[in-house]
Amino acid sequence: MAEEILDTDQAAQLAETFHLLGDPNRLRLVCACLDEAVSVQDLSQQLGLSPSLASHHLRLLRAARLMRTERQGKRVFYRAADQHVRGMLLDMIEHMQEPGE
């Protein structure tokens, strides 16, 4: 797939995904859920966001298939959707931390 040229629809979908991750709060939410499922309440406290704002961002990320949910009773927990999302973000973090040329 990487060697192929994206068609217009694929390019638009990928651009929208990167657009969603371009918001610092949404990016921080995904990164906070890379290794374990975290409740909306814990995420909002950890990142200093209101629960309603955190929930709004999480809904967008879930709709884009970047996050998935797990319900335990009345609480909803979020985690990165899969290893692709986790790997992409960890690779980019590692890339950013490399010394520049």
C-alpha cells in the first residue's frame, strides 16, 4: 500500500485523520490511551480538560477509528484503536526526539 499512490478518497480520509490529530488536546488524549484503557473522567483530570470537552474530542477520535471504547458499568474507558495507531504515534514521537541534521 505504501508504494501505491493514494486515490482521491483515500487521500481525503488520511488527511482528515491527520487533521484530527493536529489538535493538541486530541493528540494528548490518544497518547494517554496507548498502553491502557482510561476513563473519560480520568482523562479529563489528567489533561486538565472539562469532561464535556474530553468527551467531544473522544467522540471525534472514535468516529475516525483512532479510539475504541470499553464499557464497565456506567463508566466508559477509551484506548487506542489498534497497534497501527499505537505504532504510528510512537514512531512519530521517536522521530521527533531524534537529533536534527
